[in-house]
Amino acid sequence: MMRLWLGVFCFLFLHIGAHAFAILPGDSLNHQEITEQAILNATVQTCRALAVAEGVNFNFPAQPYTAENVAAACGASQSLKTFSQAIKSITLRNIRVDIRYFFNSSYHVDEEMFVQGKGIITEGIAAVKASNRMENYETARQILGEIMHPLQDFYSHSNWVEMGKTVPNSNLIRAESSIGNIADINRATCRNCDGDDCTNNILEDILEGEILTSGYSGLVPFVSTKPPGKCSHGGFHDQTSKQEPKGGINKDTLTSEHGHLHIQAANVAIAATSELLEDIRLAAGEISFLKMVGIARGSSRALCFVTDTSKSMSDDIAVVKTVTSSIIERYKGTENEPSLYILIPFSDPGFGPLIRTSDANLFKNIVDSLTTTGGGDKEEMSLSGLQLALTSAPFSSEIYLFTDAPAKDEQLKNTVIALIERTQTVVNFMVTDTVETNRRKRRSVKQSQTRAINEPEAQLYRDLAHASGGQAIEVTKAQLPVAAAIIAQSASSSVVTLLQASRSPGQTDSFTFIVDQTVTNLRVYITGKSVTFTLTSPTGASQQSTDTSGSLITNQETVGNFITAQLQKQVGEWRIQMVSTNPYTLRVIGQSSVDVLFDFVVPSVGPFGGFDTLDTRPRAGVTGRLLVSIAGSDSATVNEVALVESSAGSEEITGAVASQGDGDYLVQFDVMPEVEFSVRVKGRVQGSSNDFQRQSSTNFRASNLTLTADSENILIPGTPVSVPFTVSWTGSDGNLTIRASNNKGFDLTSPSMLFLEGGNSTNGTVTLSAPTNTPSGSDVILTIEAETPDGTDSNYIVLRFSILNPNGDFSHPDCELLNLQSNCPENCSTSTWKLDVRVTDGDNGAGVDRVSLIQGNGTYNTSLEAGTGNITLVSYTASCCAPEMELLVIDRVGNVGSCLFSARDSVSISVSQSLSLCLSIVALGYLLLNEVNTE
């Protein structure tokens, strides 16, 4: 008789469930809460699996799970901000489906569009797995969030729960499997509700026959219809619910027509989302999955260098090598060790390739092997290299660009600024040998070989550094090692910005910043010529920058136009007075676990409200909104959010802050500023006697241009995709300049100009095509820009696409038992059992990628079958006292299966049977837990 058992990953899955799915009566769960819960559960599961594999202890975090206590349990508190960012990215993409695809029934599995909904899910799973293999984790997150929506809606909008199902429909995430019998278009599925009681409105033959159906809906009175006899979605706005058969079947909330089943539907939706994440985890492996959710060992930050490799840069390249080696050695084995290293060389006429690795020693060897070449003319492709870096590094990264030449591709300036704003990345320029224009005209031929950058050319780099909140450090080649060593000291994942400002033209001005108890390693960075400053501490003590005997500044260095000062920590409000008639920038940073995340949002124009995150600049001169979240403290609260003018003055606009629960705040500003601004947030950690202050490094702009575009986020190689966009403007008639570019140099067509009548809108289309040999999992970032006729205002939209081969393998690998020897006596300790298994991915499969043992303590060996390229042979030997074993088998595109074998009963369970058993047991655990907690 076949024995039911739990493999390791089944056990972990159920164990997490036993801690996670208590839902109190009277509470309705939404997509955000379901998604966050499932991600936290899956992360705990993954960290425990990793701990088990490494033979170390794992302590489960306390209930309820939060990003903070899960990151701590995973030993990755330094990744808390990126973990929170990843969760927010996935959940916001999930929520966006209700806004962007509200009328597309396939995304909600409405109107019995089960096949179409499943197609969205399975295609998205393939794209997520491919993106993870290529380490394009942000793209994976965005697609993952979108496919979670129809997966979760299946349980709220269909009759799955009404049929008595208590576990997920696992076939929703398996491309090769049927999800079940679907009601024919002509088959009646519902009767009228009994007044407001819709408990029994689904026909008995539909439920008894396990026929899948979902509700129809429509918003337009007297126009919206549904096929005869069909169920409606229901709700106040659904006009079809007023037609025979009246009522609805959705379980979206406790007050919905089938709200009595909301708790059950929510539990199964959480289980299904966890099942999806488990499938992705098994395909990716623990380390890759954790990176997808923003958790890394060591620092979650990337170390990213963009460097000029032309001949005159030989001295600078030596500095890059020294700095790289210094950072690697300094942080190796510590929580500040970078988890990702990126290098992008550039010269002329080319740039790249992108080099990205998590292996510190490999990266050091690659940097050490850099050589200089070319550079016959003066300009280099610096902005192309920077564009590639901005689209390849994780969000909120810090990039260092080394050059001694002006940009040949300065037309990319607005594109680079758009990417800086969207990724909130800090860019530091290490520029050697800049000179004034009149000096450049008089230099000798020998001097000209240094390609010194004149003032207007250097200003481009200053503008980009200012936009990002970074520094444009201008030094001689002899000074570069000192400057680079100073800036590298801030290579930590816990760096926070307390204050950033600039003045152009320069002027005397005072700025305040608050230091809270969590802040350490307090530093001031200043760039500018002939700048002095005076610091005043919270106690009233002051020290001038020219005073070397004071106690507030513990260390100060000046190199080129760059000044840095290390400050003594004092909790409270500081003041710094800047004095200079020349332009200058000011940035105050520290290290802290408490930080803030934010997105510009707009209210949905749909019937159900909500907010959508912007992929563009917010609109100027009208009401604006920010969604602000706290990372690093479950007890911190926000009490003030302001938009602070960046460079010309000290004007600021304070918003109205409204808590949304769970550390989220919606902030509304009456009028978005017309000038450049940064975001400043003040709040307090519970138990603290002082506020905290955080300010965005990035400087933002609002725009009077409105640019919208939308497209499917999966791109098929060789098949052009059309991206329609719309531009509107309140100004006068004129020709708008249109620019479109992508980070991979793929073929695209775009209008260069569009005529727009003032107060109206106009449409255009960008066509983008990936080469046929583009690997699945690659991504491409498309930026579309629109600029007003006078060039004083512009807006952009940034779209991200995943490349997916349409002829991919969607079938899981399979196991064939070749030999089983299991004559085990009663005294099991004296005997062993053996088996031989062939693992194959089929004739048209991508091939077996890896086979691992996830149940059993015997020894196993794998080898390729002679004469084949995709068949793996497995030999296994174990004590008769351990009579079960399970293999986890994964193919090269991430299809996951497992094979269970038992010596005791001499039976085997196939890949699909084994996985289904596990998932059914997991879902049953969720249901039993819910029953216990709701009694």
C-alpha cells in the first residue's frame, strides 16, 4: 500500500503555513495582504531550507511575520530596505492589474476566461524563471506581481471554493495540464439569489459535476449583458447582477454576495500564491530566489563601476583596480560585503559589455585585467555606459563613473536623468583634468593628449550628479586615488541621506538636519570651489571648516573640488551654514537601519478607487500624491513629508499625511512644484525622544506634459512589439520633440516630432524588436521622452520588457525506474537498498539542468547517459532504515518535478503525483489551521 509522507520542501511549506494563515473573523484580505503574507512565508521557508542544507540552526521569527523580523531570522538585517522594496514592487504590480487591466476579464478570470487567465499565469511563470536565470530580478518581480493577480482572483471569482475545494488548483501554474471542466457558453450556471441571500445561487449540477464557472460583469446600465443563465460577478457597480439570474458569486470581501466564503477563498489564495513562489524557488534555487525578493548575504548593495578605457585613462584604471581591491578586502566576510559587482567599460565608438557577478575574486580579476585602448578623438560614450549601468544595477544603487573625457553621446542626458529618477540611483563622477574654456584653447599639443574637459563639458557631469544626489568630483590624476578612497568608504547597504541640497549660483545659506539614535558614521560631502562652512551641534557648540582644533569635526579632507568631514555623533538638530559665491552641492549621510521608500501615485479613474504608481514624472501645478513606507522599523511613524526646492532657494511644500496601516502613508500635496525638488520625511521610532529625518538623494521634477503608454511586458525575439503612447499638454500649439531609446541597442522606430494643439493630446507609436538570437530571460528597458517646443519642459515613461522564446519547453522532466533492489529484513540496520533511475526531459525538452536529493540520507551519484545530451542517470544507495527517497528534478528552463521512491513498498510515484501530494497536504494544513483559529 502506498504510504503518504512529506518531503523536506513539503514539510517546510506546511510548517510555514502552520505559523501564517490565521485570519480573524470579520477581517477581509485584499491582494496586497495576501501577496505580502505569501512572500514573507516563502522567504522564511527558503531561509530555513538554506539553513538545513548548510547544517546551521534556524529560528522562526515571531508571529505575525514582518519584513523586519523575517530579514533578521534570515540573518540579513542589512537587506531590510531592499527586501521591503522587493515586496512593495511585487505588491504594487499586483494591485496595478485592477487599474490597468480592469476591463480585461482574462486578468481576473471573469466571464469563464479560465484558459486565457491560465495562459497569462504560465507565460509569466516562464518569464519569471528565465529572468531569474539571467539575474534580471527587477523584471522578474514586476511580472511576478502581475501574474499573482489572476491566480488569486481565480479563488475569489470562480466557484472553486463553492465546489468544496480546500486546496489550490495546482494545474493553474502548469502549462501542460488541464485546469478542469469549464462550463460551455450555453450552459446555465446560476439561479436568482433569494433576495440578498446568494448562498445557494450556483446550480447543483454545476457544483456536483465540478464544472468551473465565474461571474460576468458590466458597468454600463442598459448596455451591459451576459449570456442567458450565467452567474454575475456581483457588487454595486455590476449591472449584469441586476439581470436574470440576479445576484453574484464573488468572494472579494466579507460583504460580497459570497462573502461567507471570503475567508476560505483568501486562505486558498494564500496557499496558491505560496505554491507559485515554491515552484519559482525550486527552479531558481535558494540563493537566487532570495535575491529576487531583495535578500542577499552581506550588503544588498551593488558595487558598480562605469569606466573609460581609452588610452589616456591608464592612471585612472590603476585607481579603479586599487579601489576595487580595497573595498573587497575591507568588507569581505562582513555585513557590508557587496552582493553584486558590476563593471561597464566604455570608450569610442563602443561601450560594454556588461559584466555582472557576485564572485568578488572573479570581479577583482576582471578589473585587474582591464587595459586601455583607442580613444583617438576627444569624446567617449560615457552616457551610453551609464545608461546600461542604470538599467542593470538594482534600484537605489550607487554608481561610480571614471573618465577624463567629455560625453560623445550627450543627447542621452534626458534619458539618463529619467532612469536616475525612476531607479533613485546615486551617480558619482570621478572626472580628472577639467580646465576652463580659455585655458583649453591655449594648451599645447602635448597637453591636448590629456583630453582635458572644458567647463560646459564638465557641467553635463555636474548636472547628472546633481540629479542623482551624487558628487561630480573634479581632480587631477594625481589626486584621484585619494578622492576615490574617500568616496569608497560609503559603500554600505545601510547608508541613508539626512540632507542634500545645492545652490547654483552659490550663496550663503543655512540648512538643518536631524540625527537620531539609529544613525552612525555621520559624514558631510561637499563639492565646489572656495567653499567654507560652519557647523552647529544640538548642544549649541559650533566649529568652522577652517578650525582644526574643534571637537565636532573628527576628520576632514579636501581633494580637488571635494570636501569631506567626519562628524562627532550628537543626537538632535544640527545646523550647517554654507558660504560661497560659487555653485556647490551638500550631502549629509550616515548609516542606519531606518529608511523610507516612496512612489509617486495617482488616483485610479476606475469605479473602485485606489492608486496607481507612476512610471513618469508627476503633473506640475496640480494635486500630487506620494505613497511613503518605512523600512527598518515596525514601530516607526511618519509625521511630516515635504517637497523641498533643490537648488535655487529654500521653498518647501508640506503634505497632508494619512496612515494606511502596516507602515504605509498616503501623502497629498495641494500643488506639485514647478521647480526641481527632493523629498524629505520626518518621523519617530517608538521609544525615541527625537525625530528621525531622511531625504531623497534623487532630485525630481514635475511636468506640465502628461505622457502615458502601456504594453505587454513580454517581448518575443524577432517579433516587433508596438507601444502606443499619448502626450497631452496645457500649453500653446506646437511641435513636441519625441525621443525613444533602449538600453540594449535593439531596433526601434519612433516619431521624432508630433504636432500638438494646446490643451489637447496627440498619439504616437514606438515599435521595438529584439533580435531572434536574444536569450530568454534577457530584459530591455525602453524610455520614451516628450519635450515642449521651447525645450523648457519634458516628461518620460520607462517600460521594462522580458524576452521570452515562444517555443520554450513547458513540460517538467520525468523519471524512469531502471532497477530497484530492496530486500530489506526486519533488522534494517544490517542491509541496504539500491535503485537506478533515468531522468529525462523528453525529446523536445531543454534538457535536465540539475538533480538533487531532497528526501533520504543515502548516497547518490549522477552521470550523463552515454550518447545523449539531456538524459541523467542516478544511482542511489541507502540503509534499509531509511526506506524512502525523493529526487528534485529541474530542467534548463526551470520546469520543476520530483520523483518519490520507496524501498518498503517497492513503489514509485511520478513527478506530477509527488508534487500534487505535497501541495495537497500543504493546502490541507492551511485549511485546518484556519478552522482552529476561527473557532
